Amino acid sequence: MNRILLALIALLMASACATVAPPTPTPLPPTPTPLPEGPPAVSGPDRERLTAWAQAWLTVSKFRAEITVYDQSGTVQQHLQLAVVLPDRLHAVQLDPASGQPTQEWIIVGDAGWIKQGERWQLGQIQQPPNFSELYDPAALAEARDATAGGASVTIRELAGESIDGILCERWEIIVTPAGQQANRMTLWVGREDQLPRQLRTEYPDGSVLQLRYWGYDEAIDIQPPSEQ
């Protein structure tokens, strides 16, 4: 569910989407390994639940999000704020973890990307634009194969509900254990009424944490190339 997050952070942190002319194609991570054949990792009511979450996400055309990365001590290492218009428009701002002030800014429109250096925007080119709908992807869990087939074991358990930004949410614990690896523990908050994500927190075996918050589904978000280039 978080593969696009890691690719996005790497893309932005390396400032790879922007280059001084002539633009250089942006390298992206290699194509994921095809899913192994075999029984699904999730079945029955849990699979139906994932399908319902995925169907709700298909209704989304725009949203805002905040990505926060914590190290093992709980210290913020990366902090990004995003505005997304699907399928291929992104406005991202990197914030200084200590002060909360903006340090870099990016705009992606299709296969073109801009980075703001000081007061100037620089144009680059993206070889393969990320699929921003995968910033949340419950369908990927529904497609996962069982660990006996070289995939992963997946367990889903409902926790006590909580409110996020004043919205009553269901709260779910999702533990994904790839075959032969340690478990990743996710906690997902979805709106009780609309089944849309409000927060996703992933705890990795090394103690680091990736947290993503979502809002702005009903906002009039418009992302255009920067007027000053």
C-alpha cells in the first residue's frame, strides 16, 4: 500500500524531477516483481472490506495529504504537504522538520516537473509519471498472494473507532508479513460514512514510521504549471 509513497519521497528528496536545461529524464524505481501465483492473502469478509475501500477511493478526483517520516526515536525526518489532482498533477511542499517552514517546492503536471530554487522555477522532465492514485491503494492488498506462494500473510483487525479532524472514523490494524521477512504494521483510519482514508500509519521493523493524512476531497484544487519559469 505504501510503495508509491517511498518512490515519491525519493523522487522529491533527490529533486530529480527538475533539471537545468536540457532536462534529463527522471529515473524511477525498477518495475515491481510480478505477483506470485497462488491463493489470495486476504479472503472472505476482509477481502470484501478491502474491495469496498478500493471502490470508495475510485470516486476520488482530488485530495490533500501530509506525509511525515519518523526515525526510530520518533524524530521527524521528512515532512511533506501535497495537493493532488488525479491522475497526474501534484503540488508538493517540503517543510523543515524543526521550524515547519517551507524549504522546497515542486509541481508535476503529466510528464513535466518543476522545482522552485530560491525564487525561480526550473523545468525538468519525468520519464514515467507516478500514479498518484496509489498514494492510497487497498486494491494492492486485495491482489496480494498468500505467503505459501511466496507472497505475504495479511491480517486485518478492527480497533476502537476514533475521530480524525472531527470526522468519525473506523480504525483498522493491518499486519503485512512478506514471505521470509519481518512484519510491517499499518493502522488505517477510514471515514465511517464515506469509507475514504483519513490517516494511514505504517510502522516498519526497524522502528521507523511513515504517516500519511488525507483531507480536502471536496476542495476546488487546481494545479497548473508555475506562471513564473
